[in-house]
Amino acid sequence: TYEAKVYAPDVAREGYEFAGWYADAALTQKVNFVGENAPTAPAKTVSYYAKWEGVENTVTFATNGGSAVDSKIGITGETIAAPAEPSRTGYAFAGWYSDQNCTKKWDFDSDTVPGAMTLYAGWTPAQYTVTFDANEGTVETASKSVTYTEVYGELPTPTRQGYDFLGWFTAQTDGAQVREDDRVTITAGQTLYAHWTAGEVNYTVKHYQQNVENDRYTEVSSETLSGITNQTTAAAAKTYTGFTAQPVTQQTIKADGSTVVKIYYDRLTYTVTWMNGTETLRTDTVRYGGGIAYTGTTPTKTETGHTCTFTGWNTAADGTGTARTDSVTVTGNVIWYAQFRSTPNTYTISYERVPSGVDNPNPTSYTYGGTVTLKALSR
């Protein structure tokens, strides 16, 4: 009612204290509504504005598994300073959120305290670098990033010649094995080491035969065998006609496939005897497959009424065996017999006391073993 006393109502606002009524929205003209000082109703509609002052509120920080953070006092309607960041093993702090599911992030620069409240710590699983040490092998992937509490995921497969890969381990020797489906529990960078077991690898066996003409050896064949790295080779000598193998020196199998076992074969030696009838002219020792020429004095033979010419050698004294040629090689003990061609001698016939002028029709020579018929002379 016009000119009647105006008494303000009681008001309340959560988180605030009432600080009086004001005649302007800017809250500069305070109006006293107490007792006789209360204003009277004017001849128009007027508005009065309540002034509120924020109260102190407890802001609690729930760290969701992180280190404890002390609560703060925040004034309603005002911002608060951010507390020290909490820590949590295996996680990176992702900020404070006004909801427990951590979907509404709190901005300390602009968000104001509505009253007593709780802010919730958000976390992001930490990522760490895992470095791969091939441990004398080779690996294409040097490192990868893994996330705390998640599985390691795909791990690279290293290679090492002569070895089989056993897996990745936390120490160069011994240690715990880490598999692709293992959960990450590390809280710092990690090095994983490849472990190996000796594997199958090839090695070479070479066969050398002694030369005919000297004491050196020439490779005649090669073969590839396989065995386990660091174990002993199992090379075996072959059988070659005319040769005998030396003892085989086995080797330790190298992982890089460079192991070579050399087997040497000595030529057998045989006796070559040169005979002239029952007479031994000389005896030579010759290696298997070799050839040898007679180097003594040319054999001779004496036969009454004949001239004997040396013609070569034969395995039989009577010439019914195998004749020797320049291409014959020694494959065993052999006796060579000198062979001769026997030619009857021709002799001169002399006639005595044949008168001069008498024609002598008789032959002037004859061949040993032949016959001569003498004709009578005429005078």
C-alpha cells in the first residue's frame, strides 16, 4: 500500500550469507528494512536486490588411488587455486574432474566453487619405452612404447645365425620371460634381452687326395652336412680306391656356418719290378695312379746265332701278358719283363782254292739255322 512500511522477506541461498537489500542492481545503494528505518512504499513499482556473500566451503580432493591431497577452503562463487598434483604408480595425472566418472574437467582459472564439493583425480596409464637387446643377434625393431596395465602386444623376432630364439627376458642371462600377452607392470623404461639356444647349422666337409707327383693334396670333392652350434662335427672319411684316409680331426661347429672339416687321403704305394728273364734289373716304389718309366740300362739278351733287339715290357715273361705303354698307370704291385725281338744272324761264306777264271755259282752268305746246297764247280 502506498506510503505503508515495506518489510523485506527472509531469504536464503545455499553456500551464501545474506548481506542486505539494495535499491540498485549494482548493489551500491543499501536499503535498511529494520524497524522505523524501513522505507515506505513509493507510488510506483520498485525492485530491491539481495546481496550475497560467499561462505567458506570445504573442497575435498579424491585421488582415486593416487597419493593423498589435502582439502582446501573455497569461497562460494570464487575460483580456487589448484592443489599439488598427486602421484600414482604407473599413471600420469590427467587433471581434476567434478564428477566421479571424470568426464567434466574442472578449470581452476574459470570454474567457481558452488559450495561444499569433491573434485576427482583423473588418470592416464603411463607409457614406457621398451628397448630390445638382441644379445649377439639382430633385431629390426629397436624399441616400442607400452602402456601400464595393458598387454605388451606384438614383440619382434630377432635372428642369430646358428641359434634358435627362446624369447625376450628381463636380464641378459636368467631373468623373467616377457610374453606378448603379459600385462605391463613396469614403472620406468625397460630393456628386454633375447635368449638363445644352439640351433642347427650347416658345415662343410672337404676331401683332399694326395698328388701323384708331390706331397701336396688336391681337393676332389665337397659335401654339406648339418649339426648343432657349438657341438662337434660328425664328418666321415670316404672310400677311394688306391687311397687310405688319415685320421679325421673333427671341429666345433660355428654358428656362422664357416666350419670346414678337411679330410686327407694318402695314396697307396706299390712296387714295380723290372726283370730281364730271371734277373732283377731294378725295383721302384710308385704311388697309386702314377706312371713310371724304366731308367736303367737298356736290357740285353744273348742268343747263339741271333741278334736280340729290346722291344719293350710285358707282364708275362713270354710276352703273352699285357704290354706296357706310356699311358699305363700303377694300380698295384707289378712285374715288367723285358721283351726282345730275335733275328737270325747272316754269315759270309768264303771259298778257298778256287782257280782264277772258274765261275763259282754258290751263295756268298747264309742265315743261321738255314741250309746251304753247294754246287760243283766246272773247270
